[in-house]
Amino acid sequence: MIVLMFLCLYYNSNYQSHLEYPDSSLILKDYPLGGTVSVSGVVTNSYNDGFLLSDNYHGTAVNYHVLSNQKLEVGDEAEVLGTLIPNYTIKSSKILVITKFDYEFMLLRSFLVVIIFILLFRRYWRFNISRMEFRRVK
């Protein structure tokens, strides 16, 4: 258990130094101009030459202007790999998109699975509050 705890602490404190491309946390600290970065967020505005990507890193809002020919809709979730240039602008080289409909449909499916799981669990198990344990229903 102690070894697992130390491994978790090590990962938590050092995972950013092992990233292939900097993300919003390193951009806010160091701002590596000209370097390849990987950021993700929600599309908040769309332009002719790109779109505005909004990311929230630990309560700090960061807005990236992404230069791209790919047209995205407001509300789409996007992950962008590209070159960072001044004023939080990214010249994209690769974009992965989850459309707003797909994202909401994924949440709906997850919600339905949780409800089905709870119903099946309640059918076969009961919680005994006096003994603080789950007991199988016979």
C-alpha cells in the first residue's frame, strides 16, 4: 500500500515533465513560443481562418485562437496539436473533434447505464445499516 501511495505521488508531481507536448499548465508557466503544444477545450467562436478554443485549467480560463481550415461548430470539444505563436495563437497541424451532439449523446448513454446498474444492483443487494454491509437478497 505504501509503495502504491509513493507511485501515485510521484506520478502526480512529475507527469507534466514526461508529456510529449506541453499542455495548458506548461503554457501558462513557461509559454514555449515556436514549440509544438497539445491543448484541448470547447469551441466558443468560429472564424473564417479558424476558431476560438476555451480551456479551463484549475480555474484559470485560457482562450486559444486556432488557425485552421477545418470548420467547427460552437460547443464542439476539440483537441489541437500545433505550433504556439504569440498571443495564445496556435497554428494547427492536427485536430481531433467530438461534436456537441456526440458529447451529449455519450453523456446520455452513460446516465442510462448508471440507472440500469443501480436498478440491477438494488434487485440483488440490500444495505444493512446496522452492520454497515451489503447483503445479497435471496
